[in-house]
Amino acid sequence: MSDDDSGSPAAVLRSFVSRAVDADPADLAGRIEVVERGSGSEAGDAAATPAGRLAELVGEADSVVAVVPRFDADLARRLNASPAAGGDETDGESDQEFRASAPRAVRVVFTGSAADRLSGAAGSIVRRALVDRGVDAYRHEGESPVTVALVDDRAVVGLTDGDGVVALLWTDDPSVREWAAATCRRYLDAAERVTGA
């Protein structure tokens, strides 16, 4: 499925973001980047997948604020194994050294089915794992059609399906950053904090 296909997840995501910021998709075309699952990227390049690219962007960040509608086990595994999390790719260095390079401020609003993971039988385990990684987690009772994040000064928007992140868009475009910041703020204001102080 190519990105030019109007029914592709990447095209759907571009259209969604264009409508959200009231811009013509053609106007944003040179200012956004998109990766789609199964887009023909090389199998060995994990960053060429939506989950891989999202893990890379978050791993490089000092600050992350996100609204997450669906828990993605593959993405969680990638983030946990990243050097910033002190995972398997640490080459023997200590967790503390790698935690110093992890995002310093991480606030995540879990909504929809992702919010359900914070309660129930496994909820305490999930919350403890988030606390151990320095994540301030919030539970929102509503839904979000997409993942929206502000990763440092970059807006990141993800489209998910039953198998995880199917397409990821990221940009430094001011109008998309402003929309992402306002969206995250709106969800944070309506959410209940479940970890942290």
C-alpha cells in the first residue's frame, strides 16, 4: 500500500492532521514526514516502522506529553529496550547512566482502551512500571481517534489499528505543533492523575 493511495493509513493520517489544523494537505506536504507499516522499508531498519520511529523520537527527547488511545505492546517493548530506558541495548553501562538520557518530563494521558490498562487486575503492575520509568500517567474517560504527542518541539501523530501503530506523522510545523499542544492540554485538563506526586 503506497502513501499516495488515498485509502492508505498514511494518507488518512495526513488528511486528519490537515483537517485538524485547517490546512490544505498539499500545503503541509513538504513540512511533515510520515512512515506507514508495511511501506516497503527494509526489514532490518526498525526506525522505518511507525512504532520504531516513535520509540526513536521519544528516546531522543527531553520532554514528552502524549495522549494515547491504545496500548501498543510492540511500542512498549521497544521503549523498554531502548538505551534511554536502560534496556537490553545498554552495552553493559548502568541503568542510571541511561536514565540520565531518558526524557526528563514525561506525561501520558491514557484514554480509550489504553486507559483500561491502568485499572483491573494488571493495573497496579502497569502503574508501577510507569512510575519506575518516571512517567506521570493520567486516565481520561473519553476517546481519542489518534495518538497525539508533543515530543520536545515536534508534533507527533499516530494512527493505530488492532495490531498497533499503523502510521506515524511527525513535524516541526508551527500550526501542527500548536494543535498538538492544545490537544494534549485539553486531555490533561480533563484527566485524573494516577501516578506521580
